[in-house]
Amino acid sequence: MKMKVACLQMDISFGKPSENYKAVEDFIHEVCQSEAKPDIIVLPEMWTTGYDLTNLNHSADHEGIETVEFLKQLALKYHVHIVGGSVATKANEQLLNTMISVDKKGTHVQNYSKLHLFKLMDEHKYLAAGSEKGSFILDGEKLAGVICYDIRFPEWIRAHVLEGAKAVFVVAEWPSPRLDHWRTLLQARAIENQCFIIACNRVGSDPNNDFAGHSMIIDPWGKILAEGGDRKESVEAVIDLSEVDKVREIIPIFSDRKPEYY
């Protein structure tokens, strides 16, 4: 199955959800005006608030209700699947960094809360870790989503691929000083799992960080199909999920695995 994917690489207004909802709505409208509009739109990590962690008790979306409804309406309006980056959500007195995805029929298909919290940006002081995988289905295809720091844990990505994911969506606020890590890790995750990696990073800055951009769409050979720069843009490519099985037939790493030894 072929799908056109668009990563909406955008800046984020620090601690201003209303401004960010408007910015996302405008950006989605813009990219969906093309005759060759995308089948799947991907947003970056924490796009409603940025890393305004000290104020999340006031700005986090209660159980993600507002964001789910917002994304549903856009998905229906433009007939597009949306891997909704991640947003700060609040549930049972806990704050979470949660990916929310909806399909083009307006069905809420996924919630995934970030498992690996990044101490260098103080996530562990304000956020609770999730406990479930990020697998979901769009158009009958098994996919998965993870968040930023998760890509440094290859066993976590592999766990999703072993459940059948042919593409893994990565949403991030990855800082500029570690851009080389971002690019290398994403290519490695694609090569070792023989799957597509679709990674949407933010651009711009907040009071403490500059962000790298360079959203990437990578095929199962590790070839970069599209890569952004360090400014706002839609990073787009067509992916063909049937390529995953072809690559795995040529180099059969999954049938050659020996999990009893590791």
C-alpha cells in the first residue's frame, strides 16, 4: 500500500495552547490544498504547550479530550489520517506526554504515553511515564508511534516491529546540539528493523533550547526519502509499505533471529 506522508515541521508557541491549535489548523489547511494532498499528517511532540513543564497543571489537556475532538474535526474535514504528535494530558492527577492519532473517518485510533522520560529536559520531575505500546492500525496496516527519547532504546522500537508494525512514527522536540544523534539513530532504527521511519521534529526555540528540525522519512533500507531543514516546512514523501516484506526477503533478519540467546 502506498501512502503520502507529510511531517509538519513547525515552531511552537511556549505555553500557549490556543495559539498552537490555530497554527496547526492553518498548517493542515495549507498542506491539504494541494491536489496531491497527503494521506497521513504527522505533528511534532508537545505541540500544544512546548516544554512549559512548570505550568502544565494549568495548560495540560484533561484526558486529551480537547485535542482528540480537534484532530477528529480536521481529519474529517480534510479526509486525512493524523498522527497527532503528542500533547500534555492530565488524568488521575498525573501529567503525561501523550501521542493521539485519529483516522480519516474521525475515529480515535491511538493513545500512547511516552515510556522513556528525558531527564535532561526535566520530564521526570513533572511527567509520569506511560506503560503501554504505541501500536495502531490505519487502512488495515499495522503501524506504531513513539516519542523522541524512545528512539535511544532499540529494544522498544523492535518490540513494536515484532508485533507487525511496518512503519514507526517518531514525534519529537529534539535539540540542535544532538542533531547528528537524531539522524544516525533514525537511520539505524530503519535499517535494523527493516521498516519505514517517519520522524517529525519541531523547529524554533524555547527559553532553554534550540530545536533541530530535520524531520525525516526513511525507507526500510535506511535510504532518506525526504529530510527537512531548520525552518517551518512540510516534509513529504510517498511510502510503499509492500517494500517492507521485499526487504525482509532479501536479508531475512527476522527469521534469522535467535531470541533464546538474548
